[in-house]
Amino acid sequence: MIRLLTAIALLAFASGASAQSSSSGPLRATDLVTWTARIVPGEDAGEARFVASATIADGWRLYAAESPSGIPLTLTIGALPTGVSARGGLRQTRPQEKYDEILKESYTYHSGTARVSQGLHVTTRASGRHRVGAEIRFAVCNDSVCLPPTTVPVRATLSVGG
């Protein structure tokens, strides 16, 4: 009976340990959230949007932009080519809301997938193809742990004219 209980305890410990780390070391936010980016035309001539899309692992929450607690999601566009400027505020897919019993406050988050975008104003002076870079800062939690905030680079191609 003692051997059976020991075996069950060891299996429980091993499965818990594998959830806390990847095969190459400790679990990282980039193991749980993958990002892609693209630039899409806007509704009006001369407008476009830099769109970053996240795929979030099951059981994990990505803090939303402007979340009142946690580390809010941010998108910072890098240097833009001549004839291109940022326009308007950051947009995101509609976040969910949850109340944290420990912190005694609500927070907003995304699960499954999320998108965050920044508007761009594009003039003919930007003619050609350009790589536009951005940095995304984000944090993820599950029901038992929050990982440190992480910043990742993303890039997308802007094609103007022709």
C-alpha cells in the first residue's frame, strides 16, 4: 500500500513539474503566447492598420490593454518610413473581465486569441515596400501563477503604390 501511495505521489509531482517547465527550461510567456503581425488597408485612402495577433495557450489569460491591474498589453511601433505616421489610439479585440478575490479588483484579459492594432496614415511619399517593426509587451497568468512580463518584436510589410 505504501508503494502504491508513493508511486501516485511521484506521478502527481512529475505531471505538475512538466506543466511548470518546457523541455528547455522554465516555462516562458513565449511558450504560451505566439504573435504574428500584418499591415491591412484602412477604410479610407491613405489609412492602414498594423495588426498583431496572439494565440494564447489553453488555460492562460493575457492581460488586456488598459487593464486596471496586472501588466497591461502594449504595442509600440518602431521607426516608420518617410510618409508614414501613427494615427489614433491602440485598438484591441473586446476583452473579458474577471474579479480577482485576492487583489479585490477586476481586471480585463484575453483568452484563446486576441488582436491589438495601431492605425497608420500613409502618404505617397512612402511609395515602395517597407518592413515595419513593433514591440509587444504582455503578461500571462493561469489560475495558479503569473509569468514575468515579456517583450517580443514583431514585423510586417507595408506596400505602398504600384
